[in-house]
Amino acid sequence: MTGIDRSQLGIALGTAVMTIHGKSRDIRKDDFLTLDPDELDDDYTVVMNPPYSRSEELSTEYTDTIHQTVEQETGLNLSKNAPLYIHFIAHATQFLAEDGRAAFITPNYLDKDYGEALKEYLLAEYDIKALLLFNPGEVSVFDEAVTTGLITFVERREDNKGEGDTRFIQVDEMPETGDLLSAVKGGVEDEAEWGSVTTIDQAALGPEQNWRTVFDPIDVDTEQLTTLGEIATVNRGILTGKNDVFCVSQSTVEAHELDKSHLSRLVRKGSHVPHFDMVVEDWEQHRDADKEVWLLYHLDDIDVPSKAGDYASAVTAPPSETALGSDAAQDNGVQRLLSYLEHSLHQSVSLPNRTFQDRGDSWFIVDLRDPPPILVTTVNRDRCRFILNEADARNVNSLHSMYLDVTLTDPEIKALLAYLNSDIVSDVLREHERLHADGMRKLEPNDAEDIPILDPRNLPAHTVDALSEAFDTLCETARRDEALTDVFEEIDEIVQQEL
């Protein structure tokens, strides 16, 4: 048995364990990622728990070297944003002999963009025997790292590779080790007390697929549907670069006498829109509760003194030297605004990010865009919500902005929202959301645009009316804080008739 570790403590512990069990060993203090397969005899089995390292904690020179090495030996086109364990898996397969087997315990890469190249490589070169996923909401396999546990089992074959079955095993409760081994070897089918097993022909898998959904297949036929991106665009919310400066409360507005002409209504957080619609009265309640409900906006016509036009000097120079608001040519409202910016920049506890700095001389102007008619929650534990924005509020990046690219009537918009908020779509969304280690699910804008939809323009008038009325009922019921089960069942029944 050969062991490789960069940690002297890891070597000592590994040596102790193998000594206790009377195993012969060759344990080396080395960096496995820089180890050439020719330095070892072909091994029959590789077992590995790669380090869960943040790439930003490693030197650029080191990560570039590893990246180039792994790409050269595998032919992979890996993302430079891929975490180190992706490189570990690809590199480790180079040590396998014919019929050699490998098992890797890593975070989940099955629904990540950076995992696509690795999946393509494993599909082409290996038999993927099993993928064992620990349900992040129920089972944790890493004591310190907050991440989802996944064990990948592969076998190297020169002939007939990729022609067998792959077993997708989901663990909802930690069973005995023997039960897991039996599931990996094919001794468990379908449901078990501790989880489930889904078997699929490896040839039916594609690298671009979200393999996470295979563990719990979705029983909805959406083949004939168009996608949301055909009728709408989903963007991230406005990136201010410094929300603590550009998102302000009513008390801040009053304290600095900020002019309303420089302000826009704002939805600061997803928790500020707990229902399926947002109206002006909701925004007013948040304003009266002194939440951050204003966004500094409409600043593109302001003439900032040239000596303050550079962000670096504006944020680092003493206020007396910056003098943002001292230009006599500016009216009083603009002077008060610039004085607020000067004050806030020097009081801000957050560091400036690249979004803020890259705006250069226009650092005080956030992205200019219309208020979105629909808001989309980004990170969800239960369900993603598509929210009718009747308050005409803008949003920052805690919510996504959805803009319609086609003309829809009000009933058609509500029909679309009823569909998007249905239990059917909530189930379909599992193919598009990214699963976090804590059980939260994240929806990216491009993934949202891939959601299959019923185009309301192509629906019968009576279906549009029924869905529109159901959405109104959903909004009213949610505001009364009543159970939504019956409303969702009604929407699903209407939707099912059109699928």
C-alpha cells in the first residue's frame, strides 16, 4: 500500500493505522498533484479524500502549474475556477491499471458548471460504477467543511468502457457500512430504509446534464415546451459594489436631506418580499420600519469635481481634501448628495470590490435599468418564488430581475406566474438549481432561462383566465398566512391539462 500526504501529521496517523492492522506500506511526504504516475507501479485501486482547498488560498503559480499538468495528461479543458479536488480526481485516474478501481470522496460536482468537463472525461474513459450522494439536509460526512458529500466509484476499462449501468445512491440516513457496500455492488434496488437507488445506463448520461436529479427522478414530461428564455430575460440584481453606501433607509435620507430625485424605490432583501406579489403598501411598511428601501439612483447627470472623479482618491483621501460637495456650481441637493457619499465612503466598514472600482470616473453610478416586472428569489430552502413587482421597485443582487421580451397582457403575466410558482415547476427546478451543502438551493439567471414553460400566448383563453385567477388567489391566501396546498393543487391541475 502506498500513501501520499503533504501533512506530517497525516503521515503519522496513516502509519499508525496500518501498523495496527499489520499492513505493509510505503508512505511518502509529497504533493500528489505533482507526482508522476511513472514514479509508482500501476496500482489496482485508488482511494482518495482530496483536500477541500479554496483556490484563492493557493498561489497563482501553483494553481496554474497544476491546471496545465492535469489538462496535458487528460486532455481535459478544465475551468480555472474549478476547485482543487476536480484536478485530484482527474490526476488520480492516471494511476489506474487495466481493471483498476478508484473511489473518491469529494464535495458534490454533479450540478456545477466546472464539473461538466470532468463528467465528460469519466464518461468517455471509465465505467462509472456508482455515485453515492449524502443528502445535505440530513447527513453530514465532513466534520468541519460545510459541503455536500459525494463518493464517486469508477473502474478503468480499455474495452467496452461506458457500456454498463451506473448506480445513483442517495443516503438520507446513515446506514451500516455493509448496506452501502451492498448498494454499490448492486444488492439494493429502488427504495431502502436509509435512502434510494436509481440505476441508469451510463450511455444515457450526458456531461451537460444535471446528474443530481437522477438520484430522485422528476416525473414531468416537458419535452414539448419552450423555455423561459424564449420570452424573458433574467438578470442578477443591480451590483452597487457597496450596498452599505448605495442602499439607504428613510432616516438616512432625512438625516442627510437627500433629494428624492436621486432616489429609487428598492427591494433590499428577499426576506422583504415574503409573498408572491409586492405592492406599494409593502414598500411603505418597510420604509416606516426604517429598512433600506431607497437606492441612490439617477446620478448620471451629476458633475463630480475632477479631483474626486477617481474612486481611489475619493475613498482614501481625508474628507477635507476630497471635498466632493464643495463645488459652488452644484445645486444644494447635489451638494448634499455628494457630502453624503463622501461621509459614507469614509465611514463604510466594507472593503471596495471590483464592481465598484471598475466604474472608474463613474464610480457613483450604479447599473441603470428599469424596475423589473417580476422578481425571482435566488437562494431557497423550500421553493423558488416568482414575484409580481407592482411596487415598481428596483432590486440589488439578493434577488434576480426578470424582464419580459414579448408583450403579454396582465392576465397572461399572471398566468405565467401561476405556472412558474406551481408545484410542478418547483419539482422541475431541481434540474436547474444548484444544491448547497446546507440544503439550500440556488438558481442562477441562465439556469432560470432554461426552465421549460407553457407560453401563455399559446394557451386557450379560458386556461389563461383560470391560471390568472389562481395566481390572484395564491397572492391573497399567502398574505392571509393560510395554507397554500389547495391553491397549488388547483394550479397543478390546470397546468397538467396543458402538458
